[in-house]
Amino acid sequence: MSAATPIIPYDDLNLGKKEQVKKMFNTIAGRYDFMNRLLTMRIDVLWRRKAVNLMKKYPHDTILDIATGTGDFAIEFMKLAPSKITGIDIAEKMLEIGREKVKQKGLSAKIELLEADSENLPFADNSFDIASSAFGVRNFENLNKGLSEMCRVLKPGGRVLILEASEPSKGLFRKPYKVFMTKICPTIGGVFSENKAYDYLNKSVAAFPSGKKFEAELIKAGFTNTQSIPLTLGVTTIYIAKKEEAGK
Ligand SMILES: C[S@@+](CC[C@H](N)C(=O)[O-])C[C@H]1O[C@@H](n2cnc3c(N)ncnc32)[C@H](O)[C@@H]1O
């Protein structure tokens, strides 16, 4: 497999990565939240909470959550009491579950979830204080386009906040982590959801840039002041970067 070969969920389908990812998330939507809680033992909730808390010190009145899925990151942002949170995703079934959660929590006036593509955002330049994505960017067909769009719609001085799965680089934990990702995750996924989705999870995390390599992608897309914060022995990383003010 060449370095440029995209990691896709269904090797046997003649569809591009975006269509495959959309199909996969539409298929697993009903079990998505349950599987997240099961496979991470609810630590994914704490990762989102930590990431959102880090945004308190930055402007946060308007927030765009990209690849929002079932809306957990968008809902977590309510802690910052913004005026408006917009979530976008390509998978309508994920959004349906997200909208129901938003409605149940009485947040429909504050959180809007829309079907849209991260690589072609339907928003004007300089619109949001924060552009976020939790476990979304790894799934983009064109990473640079997705990150550049996040930069375009941010106000100058705004922040991008990305939470993404990563591999622990070294140490005793790496081996059990690899066994978990390559064997246990797809097996549990096969029992409760779709095996291919959790095989894709393992392969896509292994192939995705993390740490300084991902910071380089953020810089390429137009951001400055990049930082990465590894969580839980490096199995997830928070990235924060700034859209520079004009003239700086
Ligand atoms: C692993 S889920 C993450 C959902 C949610 N952010 C969370 O924290 O649980 C990845 C999501 O990315 C979405 N996605 C992938 N490519 C996308 C794109 N080009 N534009 C918008 N959403 C996309 C998928 O449909 C899916 O809902």
C-alpha cells in the first residue's frame, strides 16, 4: 500500500473515502454513543470535557462543531454559555440522533445541527470564535481542505480545537494498546455494531499524523500558535491553534 492510499472502511466498495465514511456512520449511528462509552469506559466524555474547559480563556460566543456526529462535543460546549453552537456533519443518521439529544436537553434554541461537508462549509469567512472537531478530522477525505475551511470561517484571533485519536509513541503501554486496537476493538465492534467500522478505526488512527506532524498540517492550513496536549498515555490528543489577526 503506498503512503497516499486512503484508509477506507470498505475495501470492496467502489466509492471515494467521503461516501464510504458517510455510509459507515449512517450504518453505525444507532450504536455509536453506546460503543464510544463501552470502548473507552466513558473516558471519551472526560476528553471532550477537558478540551472544552481549555477554551474558557478564549473568545467563545459563536462555535462551529465540525463532524459533530451525534452532537456530544456541541452539547459539551454549552458549559461555556455561548450565544450559538452550530454543528455540521455529512451523516444524516448521526445528526438525527444528535437533534433528538439536543431536543431532550431543551437546547434546541442554542444548538443547531445541519447536514454539510467540512471541505465546503456553507458559512461566510470570519464567522465563528471557535471551530472544533472531536474525532472528525481523521475521517476527512481531504485533510488540508477541511482544516483550511475551519481557518477560513474562524474570526481573526479565533481558535481551532481538535480532539483526535492518536497512538502512544513508546513505552510499555504501546503493545497492549496495539492488541486492544487491532484485536479487541474490531471483535467487540463485530458483536455490538459493525466489525468493519472498528477495523477502520484502528487502521485510520495508525495512519493519521499526530503530535508535531499534525501541528504541521495545521500550520499548512493557515494556523499559528499550535499546541498539542496528549491525554491518557497518548491515546488521544487535543490540538489548539490560532487564526492570526490581520497584519500580525
Ligand atoms: C467518529 S465521529 C465523531 C462524532 C463526534 N464529533 C464525537 O465526538 O463523537 C466522526 C464524524 O465525522 C463525520 N464526517 C466525516 N467526514 C466528514 C466531512 N467531510 N464533513 C462533515 N462530517 C464528516 C462523520 O459523518 C462522523 O459523524
